[in-house]
Amino acid sequence: RGVLAVSFVQACQYYAYGAAEFYLAGYLPEVAHLNKFLTGIIIMSIIGVAIFAKPYMGRVSDKTGRRILIVLGCVISSIPLLAIPFVTDFWVLLLLVLVYGFGFATVTASTPALITELAPKELVGTSMGFLGTIMDVGQTLGPIISGFILATNLQYCGVFPSLAFVLLFSCIIFA
């Protein structure tokens, strides 16, 4: 059960990540009226902060425990997603995606380690394979399902908060 719960959180993180990255590429030029260069900076910032923060957050999870960081990371990554559709300023958007990327890194640095602790020694490889598979499913489904939300009258005001809802829901299920 623990492996399933952790995998669910990971899938939800990648669901939100895939959709946020995909739809930011549309939101930034269409709604925020940012040029391609500024749009690229913002999108690359999510990846950049995640790359640099993951090792540090992994170390923090080694010292403080994984569960609290998973819950905290879900909350941290959901807050900017609630705000993004109401912001068009480059600097504020950049700050929001940096916070989002940090929350994403916090969760995704802790979940594989927790899986290895929860799974029996002889099933660690199977559990990690399951985690990777469900992560891929989440990342694939995020843009697809969010596309249906974007097609409604809510548009981006529905997409980004729905991603925050998914993260918070996964956090509640995990906790």
C-alpha cells in the first residue's frame, strides 16, 4: 500500500509538471504577452531549479525524513499553480515557477528513496520500475486531460488550479 501511495504522489507530480510545462508555453505568449526569449527563460527555470534542488532536497530528506518533505513539497508546488493564471508580470511569473520547481524537486527527490525503504529488499527493482511507469503515465496524461479543461470556458484559469487540486489531493491521500 505504501508503494502505491508514494507512486500515486509521484504520478500526480509528473501529471502537473507535464501539463504546467506544456501549457505555460501557451499561456506566457498568449495571455502574459511575453516574447519567446522570456517564455524560454521561464520554462527553463522550472527544469533548472529542479535539477539543482533535487540533490540538496534528497540530502534534506535523508536527515529529516521523507514523508514530511513529500507533503511539504506537494503544498509548495501547488501554491504557484493557483496564482499563475492571474499573473502576467515576467518577474512574478519567474518567481512562481521557481517556487513550483523547488516544490517539485522536493517531492521527486524524496519519493524514490521512500520507495526503497518501503519495498521488501527482493522487490525494490520491481517497485522502482512501477514508480517509473506510473510517473510516465502521469506525465503523459497531464497535458491530455488539461487540454480538455483548456477547451472549456475556464481556459487557463481552469488548467493551472486543476493541477494544484491534483497535487493537493495526492498530498491528502498520501498523508
